[in-house]
Amino acid sequence: MTRPDPGARPGFFVSKLADAVKWARAGSLWYYAVQSGCCADEILDALGSRYDLERFGCMPESDPTLCDLLFVSGTVTRKAAPYIIEVYEKMLAPKYVVAVGSCASCGGLFSEDRSYSGISGVNRILPVDVYIPGCPPRPEAIMNGLITLQEKIRAER
């Protein structure tokens, strides 16, 4: 029977593997976007060649079963809420949600106190990881929100 080396650190390989997995997860975010309103245009601008979200590892995907990030932009209505929840439930674990713009964050002009059909923020139906402010937010703000989410993923235990 061999004795363990007293100078070896226990769990060294496992901790480094966990760091590598977090790095890979943060650098390869596949997203599905639920878009309604003017914030959708800003997300498309952020995907363009000037800002290029793909350099941060953020790739669009048309199938929610292959995604781990959900961009919710624009007004969330009571009629659309069950479909947004269904998309969220189909996503891979771990799941991340980003609320883009003031309508998705707090209801904006279409909040519950001003409109009969709006929901005051997507956080009423889903857990939100990052809020991106603005009406509509600039592509730089969307990039900053994505970087904030990547930092949050790298800091997870």
C-alpha cells in the first residue's frame, strides 16, 4: 500500500478542472432571444461587425434546447409570459437570463400600472441574472451586460 505524498495538495486537479469548466462555460454562451420592441434592434446592432458579440463567445441559436442564455428584450405581456416560461424550461442547465432594456427590467412605459396587458419586468416570471438598463440600451451596454454575466459565471462555486 502506498502512502499519499504529504507535499501534494488535495483536490488540486479537481479545482483546476472546475476553473477550466467555468472558463469554457463563460466563453461559449449560446443564446436564444425573445424580442419585442426597439431593444431587438439594439441586440442586432451589437451582433453586427462594429460591436461583434461573437468575439466574447456569444452565439445566436434558433433552438432553445441548445441554449444556456436567454435574452429577454422589450415588453413582456401576460399573453407572451407562458411562452417565455416554456422557452426557459426547455433550455440547458445552467440557465442564465438577461433582461435588456427598461421594459424587460421593470415594465417601462408598459408596466402594470399603465397597461392592462404588460408585466412589470421579466423578474416576475423568471430569475434574472443581469439587467441591462436603457430605453433602448446602446450596444455598448449590451456588451457590458454580457461581460458582467461572464464574470458572474466565472465567480460561481
